[in-house]
Amino acid sequence: MKHFLSEDEAEAETGGSLTEELASLQTEVLDRLYGTAVDPDTLGDLVEHWETLVRPNRRRPSHIRQAVLERAGVIRHVARLEQVLERTLTVRSAPPDQDKVLRLRRTPAFSTDGTGVIHSANDAARSTIGAVAGMALTALPFHPEDMARLAAEVRDLISDGAEARERHEDAASTRLIRARRCRDDRLVFLHLRLMEDAQPLRQVLVLSSDMSWSDQAYKLLTDAFGLTPAEADVVASLTECGSVKDIAARRGRSVETVRSQMKSILAKTEARNQSDLMRLTISLSDLALLPGSEAMPSRQDTVGPRISRGGQQLIARRYHSIARPDGRIVDYLEFGDPDGRPVINTGSNFGYCRWAAQAEEKAGDLGMRVISPIRAGFGGSTPLPQGADRLSAVAEDYAALMDHLQIAQAHFVVVDADLMFVARLNTLFPGRIAGVLGCAMALPFSKAAQFDRMGPWHRFILGTSRYVPQMLPFLARAGFAMARSLGKPGFIRKVYAGSPADCALSRDPLAMEAVESGTDVVLTADFDASRHYATEMLTVHAHGWAEDVPRLLDAVPVIDLVGTEDQSMPPETVRELTEAYPQVSFRSVDRAGNFLIFQKWPLMLATLEEMMTEAAAKTEVGT
């Protein structure tokens, strides 16, 4: 996909009208953002288009970048997107074994495959277009050429999805086509959506705009876009009439009045044309008409698990806790040798507080006492007040936990961006850290090219954190919802598709029991720490910890084990970081990715033992 905006064009856009190409990209991005808000499983449809919009801006000054994104209309939609997503996540879902088609009550919906036969249809589809299971698409009451196009688009969606899955890539999973009914030539929009959870992946969900409008649907349109009741009625009429002239005749208004209302509607929804408006309207109607509108309690900030579950070999463990002076509770886990040498396992913002069962047992054999603190807002640890300095608060919690356990100094095992907390701990409490072993540990990124080189999903989230931070809470919440829907192994295969080692790990039951148990502190069926995950990601890219890093690197030995398949730190980036941080010993690990701590745990423990032995030898020399 090409990059739509040159440097000169971008600067011109801060004061001029949108180019046709940028306007087209804006429509694609907004369409996919609202599609994600309605169905978080379609988040992958957004990744490529988002990159096309954001990538040129990574090299621009922040004020120009902000202006371009505002001109593109993305930032203005944040509040609306969060509102729609929140509604999606609080609507009571159908039972797990209920067909996805049947969850839609008033929106006509049916599923089909590449053979041109309907697999299932809901009551609304049966009553409005006569769709029933086993019927051929050609028997539907639309013009034959329209049904031929529908069948072709279904085959293309299924074929593109299958090819993308083989390549471990994402493919666009939605399309919109027009069709006309035979009896009255009425225009109907058909929204096609690839059913990724179908087994095998060979079905498409078809939603029709030939629907009955409920009070709930009208309310969602007015709330989401600020439409007046008259404007909402025009939108509803558009799904039934298809032309301004027909809408005017139906509503008893002049054509000019309806055109004026349509202009206002397009401006408020920021749709480019009627087709774009219909795509958005159908997506929102899906949400408005879901069965069971009773709201469930928000799954954010509820209390997380109090027992870390076990598995085939993994031992279930009880969480311990300490009380902080501000009344908060901080949870932690322990495993290994209770009287052994202390190791603090920071766990990352995905909550890797457990190791593989063999690794936990081996740590005990080596005389290591491993403590995994659970950060504020994760698991049963009390969230921080809004606006709190998370960096310093977590560092202070680490120090308090060490004091509670009577640990004067410890080695730290650090994953992902957790170095920021350890570096701040060193700044606030010098001498508490004996050494740092990174397992796929990230250091501060300073160049746009370092984001360009990342895998698509890592670039999507990490790049958004740095360059479009306003969008991150929405994207994080949607990502967590997608993970819940796909299951943790499925989420790994989707997001870490560029790493064969990470994908293989998702199929290893002994590794996954540790991953799934540990990550319960951020995501379970009824617990969601996405807001705190987003806060940490924004902290990573706020540059507030970059000054702490040199102090830490000058004070203690630091080794970073980096997999050759690490999606956030490819070899060129590692070379740049080696030059920028010569105090760090970067060690390349073959056939390992971001889950190195689970994939290469014998190497991790051997390296940790090496560091601890050297530290003990230096202590003896010093005494």
C-alpha cells in the first residue's frame, strides 16, 4: 500500500483542504475504527491502513503531526469510538454456542460460503428477504447481476482470508456492496464480514440495510454523532429509499431541505459520501440491535484473581499482599527456594508473573527465591489514583515489597519495557539492584526508523503510543477484547505471526499453561486491565525515564537476551541500541521471539546464575 501524503502535502494540509487520496484514506481508517468499536475481532482490518496514515508523520515535528491527524479527522472521533466500544463490551452477549447470525435480532443477517449457499439466517432475514438455510444466493429477491457480484465478493473474501492466514498476515475482512430488490427496485446495502471464528475459515456474514429501525438505533445515531431527530430519520430513510428525491417524497419535504440535512449529516459523521455513511450506519445498527440490552458491570478495575491457577504441571499458587501507606494493596507471588538468593521478576505489562513449571522448579534447585510483584491495577493490586506518577509509584512499591520481605538487594529479571521501573527504582533507592537480566527487554527507542522496522502489530501499538497517544486507550481496550474472543493462544498467533518461535509456543501446552496463568492478572473472562496497560504504554514513550537509564547502566551489570525473531527489536535496531548503550551486553538468541522467557528458560536461568555468581565473587573481593 502506498503512502498517500508527501512531506510538502502534509504541511499544506495543516491549512488547506484534504487531498482526494488523504480523504479516501481517512474514510478507510474511520470505517475500520468504527468497525473495531462494534466488533473488536476486526481490529486487524485497521492495522495496515493505520500504518499508511501514521507512518509519514513519525518523522515530522509534533505540532505538524498533530495538525495533520486532526485534519484527517481521527482525533475528533476518539470520544465517540470509546462510547461505542464501551456499549459493545457492556451488552450482554449470546451464549457461546449460539450462532453468531442469530445474535442479530432486527438486522437481517445470514451466513454463506464460497459455494453460494446460505448456511444460516436470522428471523429478520427470513421475514424481509426470505432467506433460509440451504437456499442458493441466486434465489434471493435481488437482481441477478447483484447476486452474482455478492457471490464473487464472498469468494474473494474467503480466498483472501485463507491466503493471509497461510502467510500469517491480516487481510481486509469487510466489504460493502449495493443491490436492488426485484419487486420495487429499492436500493439495499449488503455489508459483508469475514467470520474469522468459523471452522474452517470459509464463511461470510452478510448484513442487509433492509431493516426495521428501533428507538434504540435512533438513540445511538443521535448520541454517537450529535444528529438531530430529523437527521436520524433521514439516515433511516436512506437505508430504505436510497436517493435524496425519494427521501424528500417520503418525508414530505423539499429536495433542497433533504440535501441540506444530508450535508449536515455527512459533516457530523465525517463520512465522504452516502456509501460511507451507509457502511457506518449498518455497523452501528448491528450494535444497537444486539439482543439483550441490559448493561453488565464494567470489567475494568474489578478485582483480579486471588489464586494463580495451575495446569498440567504448573502448581497453583496463592497471591500474597502488602498494604501501602495510601491504603492500596500490592499483590505478589513467590516460587523457588524460600531461603534462596532473591530474584525480582517484573513480569511486563502482559503479566508474565509465572514461569514454565520446569523453570519454577529449577529456580528452586539453583537456590533462587523468585518474587513476582503485581503492579497497580493488575490482578488484585489496587489501581493508582488517576494522574498519579505511575513510574515512581511502582518503583516505590518494589522497594516496599523488598523491605517487607527483608531483601536488601536483588537481581531483576526484566521483560519488555519494564526497565523503566527498575531504572526509577535505582534512581530513588540506589543500591537495591544487584544486576539486571533482560529477556526480550526493550530500551528507549529514539528513532522513527526503529518503529518502521517493527512487526506490524508491534508498530501499530508501540507507534501509536509514541505518535498518536490519544488513540491508545481505545486501541488497547479493543485489543484486550479481541484477545478475550480469540483466546490467548489465538491472540499470540495473530499478533506475533511474524515469529515462528512465538507461534510455536502458542501450541506448546506446558509453556502456555504458564503464559495463561500469569496473564490472568491482566485479562480473564471477567477482568480487564487494559486501561492500566495503556497507561504503562504511554509512560514508556513519554521520555520521562530516559534519564534514569544511564544511572542504572553505570551502577549495575545489565545483560539483555534478544531473540532473533523479536518483533520489536530486529537486528538493525539491536545494533543501534548496542551503540547507544555500550554498557549493556546484548546477547542474540536463535529461534526466540518476544516470549523468550518461556522459550529459552534454561538459558535464562544459566545466565542469571552467571550474574549472581559474579556478583558474589565481587562482594567477597570487596570484603
